[in-house]
Amino acid sequence: MAGRTPRAVAAQTAITAGIASLVATALATQAASGEIQPLMSLGSGALVGVICFLLVYRQLGLYIQDRVRIIYKTIRRLKGSTSHVHLDMGQDIIEQVNHDVMTWADSQIEEITTLREADTFRKEFIGNLAHELKTPIFNIQGFILTLLEGGLNDPEINRKFLLKAAKNVDRMAGLLEDLDVITKMESGTLDIELVPFDLLEIIRETMESLEPKARRSEIDLRLKKGVDASQIMVKGDSSKIVQVLTNLIVNSINYGSEEGHTEIRCYDADDAILVEVADNGIGINESHLARVFERFYRVDKSRSRHAGGSGLGLAIVKHILESHGQTISVRSTEGEGSTFSFTLEKA
Ligand SMILES: Nc1ncnc2c1ncn2[C@@H]1O[C@H](COP(=O)(O)OP(=O)(O)OP(=O)(O)O)[C@@H](O)[C@H]1O
Ligand SMILES: [Mg+2]
């Protein structure tokens, strides 16, 4: 079929029309001279019409299908599909092709946007990681150099600098540990086993372990009255929920106000339990609120009494809850405090 062009199709159609008109004229002449019956002439004319229609229809069909198939082949090949193209000649084919090409173009644009986003994300991620590792590594380098340049023999500073170096190593180890958790969660290799456990018991244990830290920062850590009387059974991975509570409570302490408080509340919400960690700390400006769950995202450090977080805590919290099929949200007013809420399925 190669070489079929609009001109060739027009020529073939013209030949068909020419032959048809010759036949029609011959029939009309014969009918007029009485050689054949007028009814027979009409019947033959109709037959010629049908044959012409079929011939033109076939020429046009072959031409359009040839061309359209090429378009579909290109689309399918790019999409990785090899399935057969079926064209309904009774339909407005050009409109149908136009629609399919537009849909294809939209999906291509979407794919390109996703790839671009992933690329930006990757670049940002590497940039952030390098930035986070730079500070502790430079600190350690500085401490070691000071020790090597004579500090080692100075009993005043040798132990102090070694302790500082060790603290920076801990910070790096913590960062890598957090990254490991996030990566595993994102690739789905971190197993979450949903088993029934007593949420209140977990909350009390976590509060107890964080009590000394809260006391040092003069934060009053409390459980909302009324919920500490009973047991609250939920489904989840209790060690991961401890991590969620720890991250949220530690944040409430780190970004709390002097002599502030943190309150943990539990509410019954039909099939789920709603847990809230509320503080009256520095709060978060609305412009940052939607982004605090992103990896490495931190609101201006200078505002808080605490410095040195890597901005991974809430990203981990969000991942853990999502892997439980649950969600987390935050409401906050700058200068007044923040409340983080999440749900857990009742056991
Ligand atoms: N309770 C809170 N009150 C005010 N700001 C908060 C609170 N919790 C989180 N934030 C803000 O959100 C940012 C992200 O919190 P996230 O826990 O993810 O990171 P981080 O605490 O900075 O570091 P990390 O938890 O990894 O040590 C924080 O840097 C802080 O600016
Ligand atoms: Mg944190």
C-alpha cells in the first residue's frame, strides 16, 4: 500500500466516477431507445451506484487506515504496547485519532512532569544530605586537628574535645539511621506488622522515658484527664508508634516555650482512636505548615531554643502512619502552639 497519496486516491475516485457516468449514460440511452426496460435501467443504475460507493469507500478506507495506523504505531511503540489497531470506518476517524493523540500527549506531559519532579527531588535530596553531613564532619575535623596540634596533651581540653567529637559522630549516626528508615519505608522493605496493643500503655511508657528531657526544658508533660483510667486497644506496630509519639513529644519539647506544657489526648472516633500531641510552644506559621512533613524541612532555626534537628523526624512520622493506612495532620498558630493529630485503627 506504500505510495498511496491523496492524489492517487482522487485519481482512482475520478476514474470510478467516470466509468459510472459512462455506464449511466449508456443505460439511459438504451432505456430511451426502448432496448431495455426503464425499471431494469434504474436497477442497473443503483447497482452501479453501490459498486462506485464500495470502490471509493475502499480506496478512502485503505488510504486513511494506512496513514492512521502509522500514527497509532508511533503512539503505541512509545507506550510500549503492540496491540492491534482497530478503526471503525463508520465513525469520525479523524476526530477519534485527534482525541487519542491528545490523550497520549497529555499522558506524555504528565510523565515528563513526574520525571522532572523526581529529578529535582533527587538533586534537592543529595544537596540536603551533603549539607546535613557537612556540619558534623567539619566539627569532628576541627576537634581532631586541635587534638593533634597539641590539644591531646592538654588535660583541660583533650577529654572535652573527644566528647564533642563523639557527640557529632552520634549526630551523624542518628541522621543515617533516620535516612535508612525513610528509604526502607519508601521502598516498602520495612515490615509493619499490625497487631493489637494497648495504646495507653505505650503512651505512658513513652512519656516516662521523655520525662527527664521535658523536665530539663521546664515543660510539663501530661496526659489528658479522663483517658488514663482505661485501656485503649488499637492495631499497629507498637515499636513504630513509640517512634511516632517520641518524635512528636520531642518536637513539642524542643519547640516549646519556657514553662510550657505538652498534652497527649486520645479521642474515640468510630472505628479509630484519634491521638493528639498538643503544645503551647512557638507554633508554626501558616506558610510553613503544609511543608513540615517533608524530609529535611525546618522552619527558621533561630526561632527555637533548640538547634540541630535535621528535619527528618516528621517525615518518618508521616511514613510510619501511612504504612499503617492512617494519616497525620497539624494545626498551629504562631506564638500560641501546635497540635499534631493522627489516627489508629481500633483493635
Ligand atoms: N511542636 C512543634 N512546634 C513548633 N514547630 C515545630 C513543632 N514540630 C515541628 N516543628 C517544626 O517543623 C520542623 C520539622 O520537624 P521535624 O521533627 O521533621 O525535624 P526537626 O525536629 O528539625 O529534626 P529531627 O526531628 O529530624 O531531629 C522543625 O524543624 C520545626 O521547625
Ligand atoms: Mg523533630
